[in-house]
Amino acid sequence: MEVQKGDVVIINYILMDENDNVIESSYDSEPLRFKVGSGEVISGLDEGIIGMKVGEEKEIIIPPEKAYGHRRDELVVPVPKDVFYERNIEPVIGMYINTRYGRAKIVNIDDNNVYLDFNHPLAGVTIKVKVKVEKILRENIE
């Protein structure tokens, strides 16, 4: 049986950046379960496992447009320093903060502003996923 759109699959994976640095691995926690084609995972992974069989392993190269998107300059926004000081936060470049608009990284600080980057940390990155199909669950087995 091969993976088809609509199947629920259980996979193990190792997610790496373009320099083979491991970002995340299911082997450190538990396998990932998702419905193929439902948008639960990045589209490059969704498409890349179609046709695989149980026990099969594969490395999938996923460009930014099928992963976390390209970096967008408009998602780097200035916030007045006073906003941080009013909340007793000492801004530091590289620090992540949670806002009502989502998680952001402080990427720059000048005399008046703290610059928050709302891009996904992997935006603009081609990623590699080493994947192994552990199980295929099909509702309508004929």
C-alpha cells in the first residue's frame, strides 16, 4: 500500500536546514501523525510522501515556497522602545517575545525603536526532511 492523499500517516522524521544542521527530530519525542493533503504540515512534506510505502525512507528537499515561505521585509516592524520599558522588558537583540500578533524576534535596536521580525525562523530556507513512513491508516480500504 502506498501513501495517497486523504490517508492518515504516522512518520518519523529529521528536519534539517540547507547546511544539514538538525532543527527538529521526531526521534527525540514521538512520531508525527497527520492526514495527507489536509494542510496540517508544510506542503513540500505533504506532497513528498505521496507514493511512499510503510518502512520506506526518503530525503525530501523542500524549497521555501513549499516550506515556511520567503522572508518578507514588511514583517519586520519598529516598536517604540518605551513600549518595552513600560512593561519592564529590557530588549536584547536575538530575544524572542510573544505579542498579541504572534511570536517575534528582536533583530535590531536603535535610539527610538526595537525592531521585531515576525517572519518564521525558517522563512527563506530550503530545508531537508529525512522521513520514514511507519504506518498508513486508510479509512476506505477496498
